Amino acid sequence: MHTIPSKRIIAIGELLVDLISDDYVDDFRRATTFRRIAGGSPANVAMNLARLGCPSDLIATIGKGGAGDFVLAALKEAGVNGAHVRRVAAPTTLVLVTKSQGTSDFEVYRSADCHITAEQLSRAGLDGAGVVHTTAFALSKQPARTAILGAMEAAAGGGSRLSIDFNYADKVWGGDRSAALRCLRTVAGRGALLKFSDVDYERLFDEPVGDPAGAAGRLLGMGASVVCLTLGARGVYLLTSEEGRQLPARPVDVVDTTGAGDAFWSGFLAAYVQGYPPYDCAVCGRSLAERKLTRLGPVTERLEVTDLLRAE
């Protein structure tokens, strides 16, 4: 068991429009039509958490036009507190995604999301949050990087548990792996809950995950309290200072993988703030990810952690 100030979870980072191809294609030259979905990893986590009955806030920046209206409406429908989503003159960020049963291809049209400011975070008030969560994408550009890291350091000092999905991609960071590693060490070093996919690990460290225990150990050694290394069809490797366990994947009919990692981490965090041990949290994450994999778009039904555990 663990002690945190509250069950409130604050996600910080990208709220954007995902345009996902209707067809399974290898590259964008073959895609002809796309479906519009409100997305962004922290936004997905916040919306999933709200549907799981967890109090969740999102701190983000979006544009003032119709695309901003669209994503803000999706937050409200999911039940997320969007009071600290700031609207700026820049367009809402857009990501083109190929629907995939493996690893999706994507192209980012970056704009409003990186304009998160220290003043915005200060007004939101992170004090008393049980978990404060962000992503590598959110940290990849200024001014958001400095503002988010400063706010998370302060939140950790106040007793909140930090969480990060290190969804690293060269095309988002401009290939600046050294800057990404500095951010990772800063957050992990405060005892963070750390989620990595095997694809993200290979992108950041330029080596495949041959030995999940060794790769997870490398990440835990940066100061994280929990590491969840997702391995696709190989499942998840969970590592803490007390245990290392493999949680196998179960067969499902995969429709689309976009957002499956976010679903996994949402289930994990929802169980975490209710006091479940890390392995049970990972089991909850697997259950929600399985539901996500079988559909295009988010899991929209209202669920509870006990529903996810019961599905096991």
C-alpha cells in the first residue's frame, strides 16, 4: 500500500485533434479518408480516468477556433475538469494517424499545445493532488517544458506522486535525445511512476528491448518508484524495488492500437489512487487496454476499477 494526499489526478500536456485513417494502411499515401477524434495522451488519460470515476483535471492549451471547441466539448462530455485549459491564438495541434494493428504511423502539426505557462499551472493549483501526470510529448517544446518540470518538482515536494508516459519520438523532439534524457531523469528522480513502451525505449536508447528486466532496471535506476514497460504482444513487465513480474498479454481481436497505451496507464493510475498494489494496478491497465484495442476511438462506457479486476 502507499500514501498519497488524495485520489485527484491532474494530467498536464497535449489536447489535440487526432485524424485517424478509416483504412488500415502502411503509409499516408494510401490513406484517403480520416475520422476526427479528440486526443493527446494526457487528454486521453484524463478522459479515461473520468469514465472510471476518478476525479481528473487536464491542464492544456488549445486554439480559439472550431477545432478547440471540438476537443473542449469532448472533455466536458467525458466529465473532465477543463477549467484550466487555456485558449490561445495559435491553432489547435493536429496529428494524422494511420489506423494500425501494430505500431501506428503519425505526422504532427504542432502549434497551441506547447504554450502551457508557469502562470497557468500556478492558477490551476497542483497542491493536494494524489498524482500529477505528463508525457514526453508535452515536455518536448518550450515554454511548456520548463513550466511543467517546475510545477511537477513543486508538486512532488508537496507529497504528490509524479507520473510520466515517456512516449518519445525523434520527430517530436527533433532528435534531441540528450534533452529528452535530462527531462526523464528529472521526473523519474522524484520517485515517479514511469510508463514506457518497448517502441519508445528503442527510439530513446537506440536499442531494442531484448531483456525486459534489464531495460526496466535501467529505468528504475533513474529513481522511479514503479516502472511499467509495455511490450505489445509480449505483455507488460512491471518492476519496483520489491518485485519484478511479467504480466502476459491475452489474445484480443485488434481493431486499432492508437490510445491503447493511454488506456493501460489510465487503468493503472485509477487503481493506484485507490491503494491497490502495483501488480493489481497493471492488471487493471491490461483490462482497459484490451477493451480499447477492440474499437476505433476511446472506451466510452462508465466503468469502475472493480469492473476491470473482475474482467480478469
